Amino acid sequence: MPIDAGSLHYAVGPVIALITLGLIAVFLRWAFASGSPTTTPREELLTPVATLTRRESALALRAVLSDAGIRSTIREPAAHRTDVLVFPEDLERARALALSFGGK
């Protein structure tokens, strides 16, 4: 049986596969797109309430905040600098407690 050199039947399978992958990509882009067409800048999630020079002092302030029911965390952006961070809804109460905290 002779093989026709001008036939493109060997390309049908890959073309169908590429079209299928393209359709799947378009469907996934549509399915997982965000609900809003424009993105708004996200409000800062955590707010610094105090900056202390010693990690131990920051951990002690965290314990005071925790006793008051305020969730907090710490970060160390530089040597000899530790920030205590809280959520914005707890900021005023946390500042009041941080001002009365004497562990600098």
C-alpha cells in the first residue's frame, strides 16, 4: 500500500489536542477569574502597635495583649528592633496597653 506524501492526516491528532487544550485553558480562566473586574488595594492586615529593642520585651507585651484577648504577633525587621503587630480592630485597646507596658 503506497503512502501519500502530500497527505496531512498525521497532523490531525496534534491539532485536535491543541484545540482541546486551548478550550480547557479558556474555561479555567473563566471559572477561576475573580468576581470583580478591578482589584482594589488591600487594607493593611496587621498594624504595628509598638517597636521594642529586645525580643524578650516584645514577647512580654504579647503576653499582656493575649491576656486582654488581643491577637498579636511579632516581626524582627532589623537587629535590635522587634515590632508587635495587631489587627486594626484591636489597635486602640492594644495601644492603651502598650503605653502602660513598662518593658522597653
